[in-house]
Amino acid sequence: MLRDTSVLIVDDEEVMREILQTLLEREGCRVSVAVNGEDGLALARAQPFDVAVVDVMMPGLDGISTLDELKKIDEDLPVILITAFASLKNAIVAMKRGAFDYVTKPFKNDEVLVVVRNAAERRRLLTENRTLRETLQNQNQQSGDFVGQSRSMRQVFALISQAAVSRTTILVEGESGTGKELAARALHAGSPRSSGPFITVNSGSLPPDLLESNLFGHLKGAFTGAVAPKKGLFELANKGTIFFDEIGSVPPETQAKLLRVIQEREFMRLGGVDIVKVDVRIIAATNVDLSALVEQNQFREDLYYRLNVIKIGLPPLRERREDIRHLAQHFLGKYGIENEKPSLELTPAALDRLEEYSWPGNVRELENVIERAVVLATGLRIDVELIPDEIRTAGSFQIPRFVVPPEGLSLRETIAAFETQLIERTLAMTGGVQKRAAEMLQIKPTTLNEMIKRHDIRPRRKRNDSSDSGDGDSDLRPGAESVV
């Protein structure tokens, strides 16, 4: 589509200018014409163009020289050269000097339109890519640890870039530690209201009356202890963004009032009757399934649909393992500077072990592990011994192989012992989170819970001895012979 594409035509022949102008305006282009190179450059300095069509043979400043000057004004401007003197030499010179394409006279109308469409599309892609790069660079500067190069994170960054410029309410979903607040800050940083305040509401940390007072403010005497009027967080976030962390924990009585603010952008302070209007962008985050809470009548359905206009899902770290290395290096640099150890490096063995771990605590857990290693490091290299035991051993579990001894064994007891060990190891890998352990074992959480009760499995205490080396060949029965 060429509609609304701005095109600059530079040609000293009046007939040629009219033909090109008529052809392009029929396609919906906005066309400006110049009779020579100097006039064309003056137009290009006065306003931006999507495409330039320039005749090569002109008196004064010829087409090649005009091309050079246009590129100085706008290096990304696609310039199409037109000439009646077709030669491979001229075409090569033009392309080397930065021409987008080369059309010879006499030309077919369709040929010109195809070349102009291609040039306009290239211009559009270059503009979008530059905007995206600038937005992501700004987001990275503003949100610090929001790092990722995996395909899933690139999709998240692209969605954030698209959604940031709007005032639409956004729901960010993800497990604890995946960076939901960082995503919210990136949305704020990439929005037109980035110079305004960014206010975080810890939704579940306050009782309902105190939460409402914090959100909407109150008048003096509104309740016991209200000795002075107070502005709420919505007023403080005016012209900016308000971020509800763990929105699913907002009490039901507060959800109705929150719905009104989202719909009307207005509210009343506690103890007051006057309407207060605000201009805020609302971003909510949750680590639980809100739709399930709706089915359980624990969350208002109408509020859920108001929040769920644009949903951004943050993948857990175990599903984007290619980012572990980049994140580890990022945190190494961050905490190396903080602790005046800027030259630290992770050994390949340490990086391999980090990549093998399932990270139930996600990015937050990885950050804590790297910070600990930096603090404890005495040399310039961080090796596996500075990685916590539960991470070093979690990825080394293997299914044991063993033979039946001459005296025989109880199959039922052996299977029960193996189940116990397997469940214990998996729970250790997931930090005791049964839901994630059930996913790894590919069974239902209820089934796993029943097995934990049946085998009387309790949380393991950390041990410093080598009896639980995690090599996978440990005995499941006193005196059993294992095959290595």
C-alpha cells in the first residue's frame, strides 16, 4: 500500500514530473516536486520523505550528486534513480553510492509502482526497527535487570513496545521472580507518560480499610486515627502509572471500587462526597490464574475482563534456559561493581551447572545466587564450589541401574524406595513447590500429594557430608548391589 506515502520527485523535465506525480497520487501518495537538485534538497531539509525519485541527468546538480546530499540529510531515505541512459556502469555507481534501485526510461507504470512500494516498505521497516531499538534501549536503562535474548523474551519485548504507547490497562502474568514489576516499569518507561510518577501498590499486604485509604485517600476524621487529610496513591500517580502487584489478593470489597476507577477514572476519598478525577495508566500483575479465581467467586468477573485487555505473559526461567547465561553475566557485572570486584568471571563449569538447574525461584533466585557468589569470591574466577549445594547436586540425578541379588528382593519395597527418592530429589529441585514438582514428574498435583503422604516424605535438611552425592547410583535397599 502506498496510501499516505510521502514521495519527493526531482526531475528537470516537466512532462516526466507530471507523469510520475499523477501516477503516484492515484495510489494515494503525497507528492512534492522539484525542478532541480538544489530545490529537491531544500524540500528534503524542510520535511521528511518516505521515498525520493531522482532523475540522473539534470543541469547543475546531477542525480548522483543529489543522491549523495540526500543521504547526508537522511541516511535511511530510499532514493530511486531514473535515467534514459541505461548502463551497467551507471547502475553500479548508483547502488554503491546508496541508491535503493535504478529505473530506466522509457519505463512501465507498474514497474515504477513496484519499486516505489518496495522502497516505502523498506523505509517503514527501518523506522519501526529504529523505534523498537530506541524503546528497548530506554527500557533497559530504566528497568535494569529486565534482560533476555531468547525468542520468548523477544516476543515479550515486542509486545511491551507496542502496548507501551497506549493508555490501555495491561495484565502481566508470571510466576514469582519472573520480573513482573520490571515489565511494568518497562511499559511505563516506553509510554508518553514516562516523565510522570510510577506508583507500586502491594495489593495483599494491607487490610481492606487501610488499602482503600492508601488507594483513594481520606479526609480528616474519616475514621479513627485520621487526624489529617491524606492523598491516595491514585492521586499521587496522576499523569503517570499505577502498578498493582499481585492483584488477585485485593479484597472483594475493594475490587468494586477499583472497577469504577478503571472504568471512569474517578473516585471519592474516604469520608468525602466530592468526585476526584485522575489520569492514570493501570498495570496489574498476578502469579495466580485469575480466571480460576473468577470461577471460585474469589475475584470479580467484570474486573477481570477490565484488567485483561492486553495480557503479557512472562515465561519462567526454566523455559528460557538460553537466557540464564546472559542473566548470570549481567548480575555478575552488577554485583561485581557494587562489591568492588569488577574483574570477576564465571567458569564454564559454573555456567553449565547454572544452566542445568530448574530455577523454581526464577530470575530472582538466580540473582541471589550470583550476588552470594560475588560476595564470597576470593579470586577472580567463580567456580562451582561457590554455587549452593542444592543447585550443584539438583541437576546430577540419574535413574539408578541395579541387579537382583541372589537372595532376591521385594519389588514393592524397591519401587516404593525409588519413588520416595525420586520425589525427594524433584522437590529439592523445585524448592519444595509441589505443583512444579508434579509438572516435572508429569503427574497430577493431587497424585503427587497422595504419594508424599503415602511415603511419609518430609522436607530434607541440608547435609554437608557426602552421603547424598546425587550421583544417581545410591542404594535403594540395604546391601543392594548397584551396577555402575
